[in-house]
Amino acid sequence: MMSAIISTRSNVFGELVNTVEVCSLGQITACLTGVVGKFRPMV
């Protein structure tokens, strides 16, 4: 469900609060990385 919220670019915070109760930080990070990719700072 979290990936659907992220891909529609709506407010993620409410879903994130629910997600942290049932998912690990690694699972959340993998989901975020899969949808939006990794942050790569400009050099």
C-alpha cells in the first residue's frame, strides 16, 4: 500500500506512521528505493 501512496505523490506521512508499526526500517527503505530510486547528490 505504501508504494501506491508514494507513486501518486500524495502525503506519505500518514501511511508511514502506520507502516512503521508492522515493517522494519530495511523493508521501508527497500520500498522507497524501489519506487523513487536512490538519492544521488550532484557533484
